[in-house]
Amino acid sequence: DTGVSQNPRHKITKRGQNVTFRCDPISEHNRLYWYRQTLGQGPEFLTYFQNEAQLEKSRLLSDRFSAERPKGSFSTLEIQRTEQGDSAMYLCASSGGGIAANYGYTFGSGTRLTVV
Amino acid sequence: KNEVEQSPQNLTAQEGEFITINCSYSVGISALHWLQQHPGGGIVSLFMLSSGKKKHGRLIATINIQEKHSSLHITASHPRDSAVYICAVPSGGGADGLTFGKGTHLIIQP
């Protein structure tokens, strides 16, 4: 297992286009998290899945954002009608613990989105 | 929900110096995370601790649960330690994610 994998590493898109990112967590981890990080800030929570169920969504996740985790394995994060304010690093993390925040997280390298 | 404050925001030091980064949080927790982020963006988990002290190589993390405070120390700092160091705690309030500090941007000059 090579850890948490995110694709693509970088994405440049024109405003108004749709983009989709993928995250492949550590295979035995049942929890998967998406975070967004803007320049100079710490990551902010977007959403999390336990297996295939999306259990929590931040109010940062507007209706242009949708995340899925079919079959409880990889996850996708789609942003529709991108805006310049969506430019950020999108980080994925996975965890195998019960009370996840008390267990170790493994982070992916992130997808850096630039909306022009 | 938990709030996290880190200090300093930026720190420049000379190679070999002893480094301390501080983290305070507002709501009692059972575990705190220290993370390292390099310019490429990837985050590496350094420590997860719930009490006392942990050591890994030249890195030492301490936590005082009563004071709601943690410190990350780097001994004999080296230019390759240059990175952003981020403290994170459980968000609380039923949320299962982490709340992150803004990070401390550390530069170690040779």
C-alpha cells in the first residue's frame, strides 16, 4: 500500500467549468475526509465518509460541490461551475479508527486547483 | 467547536538552534495532532498524542491537557526541517473532522 493517493496533482481550469478530483485511501481505512486549504491558512473540513456513507458535510460545501464514495473505496469530489474562489489545495485523508479523530490520519499529497 | 491558535506564525532560525512551536485549543480533547507540510502541499503526520511527551528523532511533542496547550520542539535544527508545522485537534460538537491551526512557517538557514 502506497498511502493515500490523489489525482490529479494540479488542475488549471477556466471559470465556469466542472472539475473532478479523485482520492484513493489506504485500503483498510473505512473513514475518508476531504479538506480544503487556501494560501496561508490551515486546512478546513469539507466532508467525511464512513465506508460509502457521507456522514457529515461542512457548510463550506456549497451546492456546487458534491462528493461520493461508491462501494466505500475511492472517493471523488466534483466542483461544478467553478469560481475563482474555489482555487485552493484539496486534501484527502483516511483513517481506520473508531473515533477517527483520536486515531492517526494519513494524508494525500493534495490536488491544487487554480481557476482562471 | 474547537478553536486552535498557533504561535509563532513565522519563524526563521539558524541551523542548530532549538525550535519551539506552540499550540493552544479551546475545548478539551483526547488527542492532538502535529503535522508537517512541505511546499509541495503534502501533509505528513508527525505525532498524535493525548498526554505527556512523545519523541521521534530530533522532534519532541508535549501536551498539557489541563492547560489545553501543546508544544513541538525541534532539537539541532537543520535546513531540511524547513516546512509548515500544523497543529490539529478534533473539531468537537459531534463533528468527526479535525480543526487545524493556521500553521507555523519555519525556515532554518544554514
